Amino acid sequence: MEKPEYLKHFELEQEYWWFVGRRAIVFDQIRTLGLDRKALLLDAGCGTGINLQAAQPLGTAVGCDFEPQALQFCRRRGLRRLLRADINHLPFVDQSFDLVLLLDVLSHRSIPSDISVLLEVRRILKKGGFLLVADSAFPFLWSRHDLAFHVRERYTRRTLAEKTIRAGLTVRKTSYFQFFFFLPLVVLRIWERIQSQDDQPPSSNLKPLNRKINAWMARIFRLESFLLRYVRLPFGSSLLLLAEKSGDRRIP
């Protein structure tokens, strides 16, 4: 992502409604896996470390990122199990991890082949280990926000599932999320395109909100974590995929 975005993430991730809601969804899904407390977890592309911090009670959680600035922010959070690494060539031995997280990582422009990265993840997963992906959904939502985050592409549920299967992983669950705010976001993206100027530098939509509005939006977004226990949401601006390293291959 653009350099200024790292500071925005570090300052906003703890309380900002979008990060709060996504953490609720991601970690609610992880809790359903029944991982042993001795489990070894990898947050690949850990960014400024808020999710790695949240993963600490679940087992032994390790983070890696190629951007030194991201790792510096992780250390400011008190995180120590960190490694500078290229996600295209992960420096871990085969069958090391019980769970790998790819949170808004697989779509990054530094990855020339997402299938190659998924193959790398499969290599380092133990048999019966899990991959959890959260990433950008629907190509028509492309915006300057994506440019600021160096997004290469946005996925659909089917395209991401098909690539995961091609990498030899079994897809256990797929769903969209950020369902309740989807239509307002579509309107916002259309308006941004009307108002856009090509000479503007890439910049994300992240900015502090009124505390009451932020808390209200976070509560609505967190509701999706409950719904995703029982249903697959039909649309949303983000995408969730849970896969397992096993011999069974199917699209749910």
C-alpha cells in the first residue's frame, strides 16, 4: 500500500468500524475450527499487526511481511514473532502451520500469480490445516481506494474458489461480507468515478469518524459474524474463503 496508509492503519485499526467488523468475522470463523492451543498460526502479510495481535491467544502466532515499515508498527504493538518475507516464496519448511491467514493480501499487485501463492500456502500447511482468506470482492467496485492499497484485482466467490481448488486445497466455505453497507458503497463508488480527476494521488477512504457513528456502524458490521455462522451472504464488498489441506475437492 502507499506509505501514508500504514500510519492510517496503525492509528485506526483498533477502533475503526471496518477493521472491528472484519476482525469479528475472521476470528469467529477461526473459533469454529476447534484449533488446539498448541496450534501454529501464520498471518502472512501481517501489515501493522492488529490481527496478529488478536491471534496471540489462539496458539503460537507468527507474522511476516515484506514491508519494513509494517513490521516496525507490529513491534510498536509489542509483537516479536515477526519475519521479513516475500509471500511469493515463504521461508518455512513444509507442513509447518495449522492455520494461515491471508487478509487482503492475495489480491496485492506484488503477487504475479495468486495460484502460486496458494500453492506455497498448501506446502507449509499441515495435513488437515486451514487457510482463511478475506479479500476484495467484485471487479466493478474498483476505485482509487484500491490503487492506494496496491490491489491487483478484486475477486468473486467463484473465481477465488476455483483458484484455491487449482492449488490443491479443499474449499470448505465461501461468502461475501460487508453486506449491510454494500448498496451505499456502490453509490459512493459511482459518485467517486463521476468526481474523479486523473492527476489526484491514490488515497484510501480511511479517515476518523464521529465516535457514535463509528460505534453504530461497527455494531451493524459485527452482526454479519453471527449471520455467517448459519448462512452465506449473497453479496458484499469483501469476500471470505475457508479452505483445508485435504484430499476432498469441491466448490460449496
